[in-house]
Amino acid sequence: GESVGLHLPTLSVQEGDNSIINCAYSNSASDYFIWYKQESGKGPQFIIDIRSNMDKRQGQRVTVLLNKTVKHLSLQIAATQPGDSAVYFCAEKYSRKLSFGAGTTVTVRA
Amino acid sequence: DTGVSQDPRHKITKRGQNVTFRCDPISEHNRLYWYRQTLGQGPEFLTYFQNEAQLEKSRLLSDRFSAERPKGSFSTLEIQRTEQGDSAMYLCASSTTSGNEQFFGPGTRLTVL
């Protein structure tokens, strides 16, 4: 069978290494997915999005992968920096509203 | 700053009091959303507006909660007879009609004593 990354509530990463954050979504009819970054005391900030008809999208230092077969999303951050320390949420969009997954707290070690 | 703004940023109130929060969306956005976020959790959808019309409300939005967007611009969220369980961060977001991306404000953190 296909291996799917496990969602972890926390992730500690050495500065300069790559990070992989996993998320499972629930609604197979969701047509759009977003990764948000939330720093303490702030609202969620858009990182990258992907439509359901795609399986990969790349941004600046970030890549999102979508596996619809197992309803799984991942966010890859290249060369993780101290400023990447935050809580990361995936969100699925269905019928105009967003449903958020459980967050992953990323801590970058110097 | 032309992003989504919310006021106040923090509110401390006693149980049983009424509170009202305000959200000013990005000016050209005609959709406005309210979410609630408790500690350690992702935001949960409460309600959304298309211009001045409130089109959907979550079952999380009890009768003590009411939201308005009278002129299709700013919105208010009122909580009557607050309870300790209402303590949370209340987030507002906005988007265009055709856009998928929702832009979030900084939130209003409510503490009910």
C-alpha cells in the first residue's frame, strides 16, 4: 500500500534542514486546499494553495503535495529558517467555508 | 495597512455581560467570514456574509451570538450573556466572490471571567 505521512502536533527542525508537515482532510468533495501559518497572537497567514485537480504546487521555498486517494496534504519547507517557527494549519474549502485541520507547531533550532 | 482589521484586539469581560466586536474587511472584498479559535485548535467556521446578506451560520453559533453587516462593508459580532466557554480568539476573514483565498485579520481575543 502507499505510505502516508503521519500528522504530528509538533515538529522540531534544525535551521537549514527541510521540514515536512502532514495533514489529513476529511471531505472528498473539497475542491481547494490552503496552508496557513499562524504566529503567536496573530491571525492565520496564507502560505500556498492548491486546487483539487492538481497534485503538486511550488512556491518560494514551499511545496504542497495533494494525494486525493488517501485525502492527504503535505507542506514541504526548504532550508527552514528561524522565522518559519509558527503553527501551521491545512484547510480544505467546501461550499465557500474553510475547515481547518489540527495544527502542527514547528520549532526551528539554531 | 489595507488588510483586514479587527477591534478590539483584546476584551476581558465578566460572565453575563454582552460584548461586540468589529471587523473591517479588505475594501473590495464582498465576502466576510467569522471564525472562532480556541487554544491549540484550528479556527472553526461561525458564519459568512455575501455583501450584507448572511448566507450561512454554523451550529456553533448559538442564539446568544448575532452577526451583522448592515452596509456590506464592516461587520459586527455580538455575544450576549457571555459564558466562560465563549473565551476564544474570534477571527474575521474576507475574500472576493470569485476568490478562494480568505485573508484573515489579527483576531479579537475574548476572556470571560
